[in-house]
Amino acid sequence: MYTKCVSALKATSLTLASILAVAVALQFNVVSAAPRTRAVNLRLDSDEGLKPVNAKIEPVTFRGRKALRVSDTAPEGTSDAGRYVIVTGSEFEDGVIKVDLAGDHVPSAPGSRGFVGIAFRVAPDGSRFECFYLRTYNGRSEDQLQRNHSAQYISVPEFPWNRLREEFPAKYESYVDLVPNEWIKVKIEVRGEQARLYVHDAQQPTLIVNNLLHGTTSGAVALFISSNSLAHFSKVELFSIKEKIHWKKNQKIGR
């Protein structure tokens, strides 16, 4: 009788232990599966922590805010995608980028379209990246075709805007109402091979890309302009998903 009781107690203990183990495992899986987010705010009242490429950067006050002015200084023959400012130490794969920006042209090029945007997943040498940008002078153009080209996606270096427009008409660009030299709120969502561009706090995206042309990669974040452009950037925020944004130890962005 004693032996049977001990055996029963042992069996009961094992059963309870198994149940507890399964419960803990399930709890762990649920927690680990939940997306973890982390926000990083980038102050742009200084050029510290920024690496301009074919661009001049200046901390300024623009329309009542501290901002970073970025202007084109590229030599003749530079590609349209050859002007940007890398946030050094950033490493971004999936997440959300929010920024207030304004686009204009340099005084010597009144016919330019005021290109301004954000590049992401930028390779260390700048040779590869994905990018959304705006043509601020197209938003209220009297030419409907120009309006249709207000927002643009590109994938550098293989897929500049002109190749995408020729091979995939209207797929990687769209219309959005824009005013040059005025603050514009932009949000970019990136997950895997998908990205969405939101403008003016809109609930629905301005432009959807379901097949980022470099696939799933990672890299830096950069402020983007194009030829003959003069732009301002303020209030840059990065929100990582699953801890996919990392910063080098003691990295400083701004003062």
C-alpha cells in the first residue's frame, strides 16, 4: 500500500511539473513573439554624428524650428542619387522612420523640383540603399503628369527613378499634395521586403512598395536630396521593431 501511494505521488508530481514546464514555455513563446520596439530621437541642431556625401550641412533655424539645412554640392556628372547625409552609427532593418522635412531648389536652378526624402538600409560605402523622396514642386503643378510624380521610390544603384518609370510605369510613384519650402510630415514603415510612405499624418499610405528591390537587408539611415536641391530636416525619430536598430557605444547625435 505504501509503495502504491509513493508511486501515485511521484506520478502526480511529474504531471504537475510537466504542466508547469509547458505553461512556462508557452508564456516565453508569447513574450518572445511580441514585437519589441525602441525609439531613438535624432537632434539635428548640430552636424555631429552626420556624414554628408556631395552635400553641405548647416544647423539653422527654419520657419521657427531648429533644423539641419542640406544643399547640393555634388560635382557635375554625379548621379541623381549621389547626394545624402548618413547618420553615422545607425543600423536599421525593420521599423518606422518619422521626420519633418521641407524641400526647395538652390537659387541657381529655379526649374528643379525640390527633391527631399529619406534613404534607409544604406550600405557602409553608400553604394546601395532604398529610398522614398518627394518632388515638392510637383504637388501643385498645373501639369497633371508632374503631379502624378510627386512621391517616388528608388532602389540604388540598380533602379533609379527613370528606369523604374520606364519598366514599371506608375508603380513606384504617386501623387500627394505638397508645397515647396513648407514643413511636411513624413512617416516610413519598413518590414522585410515591404515599405509604405505616409505624408501629412494621413491614415492611408501615399505609396506602397510590396517588393523592396534589394530584398530584406539592413544598413544606415540617411537624409536624402537630389540635384540642385536645398532641403531642411527636423524632428527625426526612429522606431525599431524587434531591436533591429542598433547604435554604436557612446554614439552622439547632435548636442
